Amino acid sequence: MKILFLYMFPLWGNGSGAWLRKLAKRLARRKHEVAIVCPEKRKLEGVTQFRVKPSQMGVFVGHPELKRAKKYEEMTGPELAKIVCAYIKRTAEAAQEFHPQIIHCFHTAFLPLVGRLVKVMYPAKMIITTHGSDLHYLKRDRRFIGPTKDAIRATAYITANSTFTRQWFIKMFGKKCSAKLRTIPAGVELKKIRGTKEINRRYQLDGKKVVLFTGRLTVHKGVKYLVKAARKIKGTVVILGDGPERPYLKELIKKYELKNVLLLGYIKEDDLATLSKFYYRADVYVAPSVWDEPLGMVILEAMATETPVICTRKGGVMSIVKDGYNGFLVRPRNSSQIAQMVNKLLANDSLREKMGERARKTVEEKFTWEKVTDKFERIYKKFA
């Protein structure tokens, strides 16, 4: 099969980009021809890339590599039009050269519009994947709702990254699209990476209990509630990530005179070994989101390393984490409950180990990249 992906962000720096890289590479290994239209200059082995150069980059919520980018919802009509035209032009060029059998829009927003127009000129089957963050954007900025509805009518399949996202999509675009919807979650690597001595030495963590957060530092992620919880947490809180909330978090750490919080910034995805070692080094992972997290790849990554997780009862996370089995669910914006559950796990090695084993088993059964690739491949082969 010849599959052309459309993507609107760099391939590094966020969950959907990591997902597309992993999926594209695995499809290429299975002898499919894969190409991506996206604003990325770094090369992905085995994948053809058509770099698009929009007049400006935009974000839904935030992106560590696009710190100065405007939110799409804040852009004027002419600004959005220039971006969409750049994508239409580059996608049409890619379709003419690559001759795809499938055009796969790896987000909603304006990509289905682009795919729909190009599909008229260069016939191919179209698929849309929604990650949830795109629906959050469309809820706040409805300018692309009409064109997306039109694209949905011409789309063969739609995939959502969780049951929650699927239901959200139906609520936004109507029950008629439900017959086309399939739930396919993200996958994670199951390689075991050991050797955390360097991390212990560099960050003075030897002999300490470690509580980890990784991700964008935006208000939606609720990291301030983890920082506030640190006042009662009997361990070291490590925060890996960057974003607009970082200055506020630094002030909060200073205000409370916290000595057990390390705000270490964004670890680039070309240093994945270090990032993976932090997951393995952590005793507990905390995801204190205050919005409806569509899925939470970082949560799956932590679970894959046998790390028990503590998450808020929001969104698609509840289809991953079973309270008291492979982690704990807490109320949003509740620092006291976060501290209570963290300390419960830190104080009980047996409970922590048992929950960690169950967390990895959950990933092994449902969330490996091989299983995810199999599901997409079954959809693609229906068009062969």
C-alpha cells in the first residue's frame, strides 16, 4: 500500500508526532510505501518526506519546539488561509509525485479539508485520526467545523485514540459518523532500559524516592497541583518538560521554599535513552491533568516501565488506569489527595511493585506498537 500522512506539527516534541513516527516506520518495515507531508526538516529513515513551509507555525495548546507559535484559535482568517493554502499546495505536489492509495490525516482541524480537496484531484481513500487535542481546539474555534463535516462524508474511516475521544468526536460531529469510527490507541515501546547510575549521580538522586512528571508545562496539565503536593510528599519530585507555565512553577517552588522539586526542563526526543531512564528510575508517576486528557502517551510510557501511576479522573485516562489495580485515580485540582496516594505507594514497596507489574501487563496486552500497527494495517488492506 502507498500511504500519505498529513501532519501539522514537527515530528518530534509531542505525543502525536511520536506516534506518527513509530507507526510510519513500522509500516515501512512491513513493505508499505509511506510518505508524510509535514513541517519537518529532520529525516525519518525509510519514509519519504514532503516538507511544507507554512507562513507561520501554530499550536493547539503548546509545543516545546514551538514556544513562540500562536494558538490556531488566536489567528485571523487571512493567517489561517495562508497556512491552509501552503498545505494544499504541498499535499497536491506530494500526491502527484507519490500517487498514494490512502491519504491519512493525522489530526482533524484543517487537515481533513486539505485531504478532501486533494482527493478530488488525485483520487485516493481518506482516513482521519483524531487525538483529542484537535477536538479541544475545534470546540473553541469553530471555523473549520463545516469543512470538517464535509470531509467526514468523504472519509472511509475515522480512528480515535480512546473511547473517550471517540464519544467526543460523535458528540461534535453527529451520530452518523459513528459507523466509520474505530478506536485505536497509541502504542509504547517495551524495551527494558537499565542503568540509572548516571541519572542518580547527575541529579543527586541516589537513595531517594522519585516521583516523576513528563510533558508540556501548560495550565491544562495541572502541574502546579503536583508542586503544591510536594510540600507533603516524602520523596523527590522530578518535572521534565517545558511550556508557558514554567516561570509560574519556578515562582511557586520559590514561594514554598521547596527543596524536593527538580524542574529539569525539556529533554529532547533525540535523547530518548535519558528520558526512558527517568521512567525506569521513577518510583511513582503522576499525571495531574485538569482537562479531559484524550489518552496520555506519557502515562503508557510510565506503565511500560513497571511504574505505578497516579492520574486524575479525567477523559481517556480512565480506560487505561484501573483505580487500585495498576495505579490510583484522584480528583482534579486536589493536591492533598495526590500527596496522600504518592506517599502510600512510596511507603509500601510490595504494593508499588505489584501495581507496577500490573501496569506493564496492561500495556503488553493492549498498547504495544505491533498491536497498534496491526489495527491500522487491517484498515488499509480493505482498500487494496
